[in-house]
Amino acid sequence: MNKGKQRKQAMATAPSVSYSMTVRLEVPASGTAVSQLTTAVESSGGSVTGLDVTASGHEKLRIDVTIAATSTAHAQEIVEKLRGIEGVSLGKVSDRTFLMHLGGKIEMSSKHPIRNRDDLSMVYTPGVARVCQAIAENPEDARRLTIKRNSVAVVTDGSAVLGLGNIGPKAALPVMEGKAALFKRFAGIDAWPLCLDTQDTDEIVAIVKAIAPGFAGINLEDISAPRCFEIEARLREAVDIPVFHDDQHGTAIVVLAALTNALRVVDKKIEDVRVVMSGAGAAGTAILRLLIAAGVRHAVVADIHGVVHAGREDLVSADPESPLRWIADNTNPEGVTGTLREAVRGADVFIGVSAPNVLSGDDVAAMADGAIVFALANPDPEVDPAIARQTAAVVATGRSDFPNQINNVLVFPGVFRGLLDAQSRTVNTEMMLAAAGALADVVHDDELNANYIIPSVFNDKVAGAVAGAVRDAARAVTGTTAV
């Protein structure tokens, strides 16, 4: 096997906590059983991340071994190998990820204890009636006197969930719960998963419009293109609260922030660089629009059919309002045609939101000096990051096991915190540009380097910086000052 193939295999098969399990075993108290356990796991390609003796006797030890594997099938292979060790008795096997999801990952809790009749009378009837009447007289008081002020609906139809595709609303619920947990963890926002059992655009718009009075913002999530464009546009017209499709705009903001700092590393200006993108779906289109708003003048986009240009056969008669036609009309000023690989030659920046292994190391080597490569397909990027790093100046991915992870969680909590604090009724390009600038500025000059162009999701300055920038930009639109 050549070195390139070995690197790709290692990238795809590294043990991960996502496939971790705890195996309970009884082993002889004397002898080499413990070392046999670790040898069996490591020789199978797994990793022992914890080994705890939970009970001890003269003859037996009870040991809980925590193991990281590369897949569900790989985890089962390791279990079978442990079962085959002489003198070892296999007990319970617990999948740690599934354990974390038992009963769901979020819950509702009361802000006030209900200890006696007085509490009950104020929290509920009869006292609550006075609050209802106050809101009926002045509907804007709902933001002040109810959970609306700090609540976001996380809405999906389950049609484009992670890399899993159209798996439906029930299967999408664990992802939406996770999103709600991140809203709370990073921005103190109460977010509610709403998984809709319809993929009809009109029905989705009607449902979200109907539930909007109880929320201060709508976060659309994992809705497939091109329906997501229409749903977002129609909802922005129909409701008086901000509507934000995170798969589009969250990704775009993080990409712009990372690119801003990557250009600082290579000492290039955004208006001068030639950007080539792979992927013209929801994320690709949103990234492109925000980059153009930020000053990019030379952009070329390729999809599965090759470079997008106005003269391409499938676009000549395309709907003028379609996203792909918009790309054709607003990019590629030099009239580039052909394939992605042809387009990327001499480019300063490559941004991929498409499919694995669409570029090779030779393609990256053919880019301009000081090349920037954002290979964001997950889990397998458009080009092996280790190979890209051999010739590119800066490389980013969507993965957590390489430097410079482009992760939406850097953005959406802070964006919504700022929108809610400003009592904004919309979200616009100026607010998103402000968010990207604030996120980029979290990385100070003395920290910036090719392997650190974007902060960690656990950097405690991120959410506050993004929220503050969005809040100021939103207040410039709304004229509000109250928090």
C-alpha cells in the first residue's frame, strides 16, 4: 500500500469516542489477564481509554474497560476478541453514546419552586390571568413576561440530517436535541426541537408561522435544498422574528471568519484572491453570497456537472430565480469552463462543501503560492488534509481531529444571543458579516498561525464576542436598546 493510501485509511479508521463502549469483564486475580485485555484491544485496532477495577476478590477481578473503536462493526469485533481470551468472563457491554441519549438529552425545568398554595396561585391560576390580560392589551409584553424572550424553535423535517440524508423527523430528533443542548450550553438560550412530519413546503411554512408567537427566533435545520431556500425566504416574509438556516448561514459565517484569518497568515487581500468552490447546494450558495458581500471579486463554483457558467447547457434555460442560475450570473467573471480540477489550478483559495476525494495532492500543488484549502466534507474531506498540508499554506476541515475545524457551533449560539438581546425581528447580511468579523477577532495577532485560524468551540470568548457584534448590528436596524 502506498503512503497516500495509508494516510487516507488512517484518517478514515482512527478510533473515536463516538464509537466508544464500556465492557464489564471478570478476570483471574493473578496472572497476565489484564495485559491480555489491552493487547487484544490494541491489536484489533482499538484504543483503551479507561480501565477500572470495580470489584476485587481472592480469585477474580471485575474490570470495566472503556474502549474507542472506529465503527459499530469494529466495536463488535473487539468484544468478540475479548470474549475469546481464556479465563475471561464477559459481562455487560454498554455503548457510551447510546447511554448518553437514553431518555433524551434535554429537559424542561421550572425557574420558580411551587412549594405551597401561594406559589401555585401566582405561577398558575388565578394570578396568571392578570399577566394574560396585560399581554392581550400589549402583545409586545410577551417578550418581557414569558419564555418567548429567550426561546428559539429548532425546526427540521428530517430531510437532510447530517450526512445521513432523508431519515425523517423521528430519526432527526437526537440531532435537534443536541442542537438545543448547545444553545443552552454556549448562550443560555432555551431551544425547543420541533421535528415536523411533513416535507411539503407550504405545510412547513404554515406550521412555523403558526407556532412563531411563542418564540423569539427560528433556527431551521437539516432541511434539504432547494426547498430550504424557499422555506427560509417565505418565513422571513411571514413572521416578525429572525429566521436563520444554520446549515447555510452558520457555515458561511464560520468560513468567512476562518478565511479572514487565513488571508492574514498568507498576507493576501480578500478582494484580490481567486476562490474556487466545490459544491453549489445550500451551504455552498450561502458561503458564496457572504464571501461576495465581504469583498470577494473572483469566484468560480463547480458542482457535479463541472464549473458553473452562464453558457452551460443545463443553465441556459434555467429559472432566473434558481440558486444555481444566481451563481452563474454572479460568479466566474473570466468565463472559466471545464472541471473542478482544471478550475483550481492557480487558485488562491479552495473551499469544498461537496464530496470526498474530489481533489488530489497534485491538484493542491497546482494552486497558487500560499494556497488556502478548506476541505469541509465530513467525515471524509474533498482532499486528504495531511496531503494538502504538504503544499498548501493553510488547511481547514470539518473534522475535530485536525487543526482549524470549521464548526457551526462557533456561531449559532452567539448569533441568536445577539438577536434575542436586541429583540431583532430579522437577521441580515450586515449582522452575519459582523458575526464573522467578531469570530475572526477572537484569534489575536500573537496567537494567529497556519494551524490556528479559528478558535476552539470551548473558547469562552467566542459566544460573547459574536453575540455582542450581532446585537450592535441588529440594534442599528431595530433602534432598540433594551436587553
